[in-house]
Amino acid sequence: MKRKTGTPDILHKISAESIHPKYYFQSLIEQSVSCGLLTDRDISAMQLELMTLLAEQTDQWSHGESSSIPTEKAQDMMASVMFVLGVQLKTYPTPEQAVELLKSKPLKSLFESGLKLVRSKMAISRRLQKQIADNLLNTPNVYYRSTIVDGINGFFKLYRPQFTAHEIHITADYPVLAGRPELNGIEFIEQYLRCIEAENAFCRCFAAEDIHDLLCGLTPDYPQIPMNLFEPVLLSALGLILVNRNPVLLDLHKKDIALLQQQFSGQPVHEIQDSLEKALLVLDWKIKLPQTAIEYAFFCMPGIAVIVRNAVKMKTLDKVFLIPSYLEQADTN
């Protein structure tokens, strides 16, 4: 049930939305202090524990040969420690429960549990990447394979959870439609791969040749552009559903774009979103989409509806609902 605006939440002093997922530990501490859940004594005790943890990490990193390391490296290690602590603290149902654990359990114990969780996420992500790579969409877009296969392999080769668990190492050049995950380390890779898994599974419901023709309708240079491949395929399929045509070939015509312009003209964003979501359900009924792809498409739908609405206003709907290159050429002849 949605809470009324302005009504105080007496059960949860900390709003989960106020905690930054990328810097969970630091953000949780800040919110806990402002809500009065942590005292100055609690903070002092944690600072001491953090310094002890850092000293132990430093000793391991230098193999006991030195207790002094460069400032930049020390800052890096501290960021890693706090990232690992954050990974563990995220496992608790509410921020308040996470704070209680901070007060009742040694940070070293939470760090060790978090490190096990980070390594578990690494194993899960490796398996997921292999599954995606074994069933990768056949596309000439150079950023697709180079990021999903080579880039992610590079991450695992360089990733050191013991000392630099927060680092990503790779640029992740292929842009997923849901947007770049606001996370660090293995959490970033895990979320990024989940997005790619869903997008790849959706695109594989269509022939690679038809997707190629569709994307060439935007620009023949698309193989060299770091662009999202899922969005135009999704919109083409939904557009065909909305004009009562078979979505399988991704073959929208100019007359279909005109019908979509007419249909969406004057509609607010929420009505466009509603139409697109209904079309997605029909698409699923017709071609049996993978569950991950359906859930992901629904998650992306608010942003897609805004894109469609803006294109309707600008009368550039043919740049959103693409016409395959062979049909564009036929229309010009």
C-alpha cells in the first residue's frame, strides 16, 4: 500500500531510497547518524575497527614486509573494505537491521562474510557470462561481443576482491537500455550482465538478418557505433503488434509509422506506456518471450514511453520505430 505523502514512517527511520547503492556502507552510516541510530561513541568504535581492518589488509598486501604503504593505495584499500561491508549489509531486509548488526557484530566478521559473498557473486557472474556468450546474438556490432566477452573477461582477469573489490577496471562500452548500473565492483558487473542477459534473450527471438536490416535502416554504420541494439528491436516488434501485423520479421512500413503517429498523437506519456505494455503482453502471447526479457522490457517501459512521446511531438517517429533498410530502398525506387 502506498503511503501518503508527508506521513512519517514510524517503523523505518531510515528511508531505503536515501542510501546510495554505490556507497552503501558510508551512506548507511550518514543516515544512521542523522536519524539518531548511531551515537558518537558508536562512530568512534567503528572508526577504530576500520583502521584495524585496514592495517590487517595492508599487512596481507605487503606480505608482512611493511606497515607503510602509499596514501593512494591506503585510500583504495579502505574503499574496498567499505564496499565489501556494504555488500554484506545489503543482505539485511531493512537499513535498521543492518545498523543493529553494525552495532552488535565486529566489522571484521562482517567483512569476512562480505568477502565470501563477493566471491560467490563472482562465480555466479562468470557462469552467467558464459551462458550469454554461448548464446550471443550474431551481430556485426563490434561493441557487442567485445564488451560482453572480451571486456568482461578482462574484468575477471584484473579483479582482486581482497584488496580492490570496489573497482570495475573496464569501460563497459556497450550501453544497456536500463542505463549504466550505479554500482561498483562485482555488483556493477552482476547487474550489467543481468541487463545484457535479458536484452540478448529478447533479440534472439528474432532472426539476426532481420535485426541487421532493421538497424541498417537507422544507419549502415551501426556496426561501428556503441548503440543499444535491444531498443529498436523491441520497438519494432511492439509497433507491428499495435498496427495488427506479424512482429516476427521486424518489417514496419512507412504507412505503419503514419498509423502509429496518428495513434499516439495527443496522448500523454502514461497512455503511451499503457499501449506499449499491452502490446508487449500480446507479443509474448504470439512468440513466447523469455521471462527475463519480459520483466526487463516492463522495467524499461517508462523511459521508452517518454522517447516515443518526444518523437511524436517532433514528428520523428521513424527514428524510433525503424523501417528496415531494404524497405526504405524499395520506397525510394
